[in-house]
Amino acid sequence: MKKQNLVIVGGGSTYTIGMIMSLIEEKRHLPLNNVVFYDTNEERQSQIAQAAEVILREKYPELNSFRATTNKEDAFKDADVVFVQIRTGGLAMREQDEKIPLKHGVVGQETCGPGGMAYGLRSIGDMITLINDIRYYAPDAWILNYTNPAAIVAEALRREFPDDKRLLNICDMPAAIMVSYAKMLNREIWDLVPEYFGLNHFGWFTNIFDKEGNKLTDELKQAITQKGFLPEDSEIANDPSWINTFKQVEKMLNDFPDYLPNTYLQYYLYPEDMVNKESVDNTRARQVINGREKRVHGLADQIAANNSTEGVELEVDIHGCYMIRVAASLLYNNRETFIVITENNGAISNIQDDAMVEVPAVLTSDGPKPLAVGQIPTFEKGLMEGQLAFEKLVVDGWYEKSYQKLLQALTLNRTVVDAPKARAILDDLIEANAGYWPELKRQVAALQA
């Protein structure tokens, strides 16, 4: 099995140490020759990289080399596969994405509603530049993007790189949910075969099977409604915010029992409840800054200072394992099935072909082969079409620099659905994102004499 050269873009991310542990755990599936970190923030990356070097030396001695760089050529030349995780504006701007909508009584969340729009408009330009840079130095590398908000980013990249068959957008949320399913069923996640459809952070599991074809859906629904539902992935299992999020699955399943929901549907089905549970002074971004960021940086500093992982608890998370198995299936033509984001092209027969949908696909060396979903019911179709219109209008707004398109997008979004409120939020977001968003042109109404 050929050893691969991997680049992790966003080496300074708080998720990177978990990714390193996943690479070690999954090395039989994706054996590596070299690992390179690339980030534009040298100081932030260096802190994580020093710890990663120690971890890899101890736990991955067969790795040929590891390095961290801010030089594009040094990072991308000879790359076989590139994992992309960037956050334009950092956690400081995420906090604004969450605070501003909440001040107007609207959901404040990094990938949903106005916050998702703001983050998406910041991400598009940097992502386009990054993909062009990677392609200049590594024209044949697989690029696996999991930069949020994945739906908006995926739509923009579809338009910008329509012929790039080695660029795939992925989200680990379905996998994180399936970890909890597996726990409830006393199985391993890799033993489960899901049927799923939707958009990113906006979808439903229609069925869960085991690899022998036994249907487990009813057993799972019964377990959730009787015992509740909790996160089990190591990265989120003890996080109060994620625990509350997973508890909402029981409520969604009681209200809409046909399918098992993605947890993010809570923001669209119960927007008022979500607003009432949040505090503008303690948003999720603030919790991450005071929680995971401090924890991971402290962990990295301890490992680097001791030049050892002795006495340090390091955990593997599904986020990394899922990415690695996706990459392995593409690189080695394993033809395994994963839930990914891909152009619809008839997979969901009553949704437009150019929608970027999230469905199971067989992953081959020739790219993803989406599995047919067929027609979806009216309720889910109606929800999806409204969200899809929102996502496309946001990307239209970026390309056309159109205030009007962004106003239309927010007015459509189920977390807002009010034009005056949409305008007020948009105006505040424009001010907060000065220097990140394109300068918007406002449409002036024609007046008749």
C-alpha cells in the first residue's frame, strides 16, 4: 500500500491534535510518508506543531518526516492529499456572528442563519485563493474540505471549480451522530450503514442498517424516545452545549417521527427556543475560547515543555477518523460508502440538479458516486428548498456584491423570516465584517414620475 504525503491546512486549529491522534489510530487504513502543517498564522501553528512533533515521534516512528510551514510551495508540492480546515476571522469574528443575530432576537450560530451567512461570506474568497494555490503546486492532489459553513463554501467552490473532480466537501456531523447510534446499539460506527439525504447541517437519516442488511431504525428510534440521546464522540461528549443539542433529537423525533434528524435541524424547527437558551454574553464562541481553546493550548504547551506525552490524556475523535477513511477510499479505490457533500445530478430526483446535497456516495479513485435517494416527501422537500435558496442567494451575493441578494437570503431563512429584521441584522453584519466581505452594491428602486 503506497504511503501518502498529507498536508493539513489550518495547522493551528484546536482540532489538529485530535486529527494527529486519528492519523495514528488509522494508519493501517492510510499509511503516511510525510505530514505537513500549513497555516497563515505562524505563532498559532507553531504552538500546536511543537506538540504534534512530540506525539508523532513517540507514536508514529515509521513516519518519514513532519514539518510546519507558512510557505505555500513548501507546503503543497508533492502533496497527495490535503485536508482543509480554515476559519477566516478566527473565533473573534465567530463571536460577532453569534452576538449580532442574538441582539435582534434571532438564532446566533456559526453555520446556521445570519451567522452562517456572515462566516460564509468571509470564507469564500480565502477558499478560492487556497484551492488555486494548492492546484498550482499539486494539480493531482485530493483536496478534502471541511471548512464551515460547508454548504455555502461547497456551493461557491462548485461554481468556481466545476471541473475539479478531486475536490470534495465533507462534514463529520453525520458521523458524530452515528457514533451515538452505535453506542445505543452496542456496535461500532463502521458496522452501521446509513441511508441519508439533505443539505449540510440540514438532513435526515431515513434508515440505519448493519452490514448484514438488518434494519435497525425502529430499534434506534425506540431507544432514543425511551432513553434520550447523548453525544459519544470524545471531542463533544462532555460539552454541556453539545449535550443539550443531542437531547433535542428526542423532541424532534417525537414531533416528526418519520426520520432521524441531524442535530442542526433544531435551529430551523425551534428557532425561538434556541434564542431563549442562548446568552449574548456567553455565546458558543465564548465557550470555545474559554474552554476547548484554552484546554488544547494548555495541552500543547505541556507536551512541548516536557518533550513527552507521558501523563497526558490524548484522545482520538471521529472527526479525524472519518476524514482519514474518506481519503483512503479515494486514494486506494476502496469503493466504500460515506455521507459527503456532492452535486445532486438526480440523486434526489425532486431537487434541482445543481444543488450541493449531502447523501451517501461510493468513493472511488474516480471521485464520489452518489447513491440514488429518489423522491423525498413534501415536508422535507419544502424545508430543503427554502434552505437551498438561502445558500445560493448568499453565494450570488458574494459574486455580485449584492446587498439585495443577501437581504433576500436572510428574509428566506427560517431563523429570521422577517424582512425588517433581516435588514437590521444585515446592516449590523456589514459593519462588523468590514474588510472581510466584498463592498456591497445597493439596488435603487426606479421611481415613476
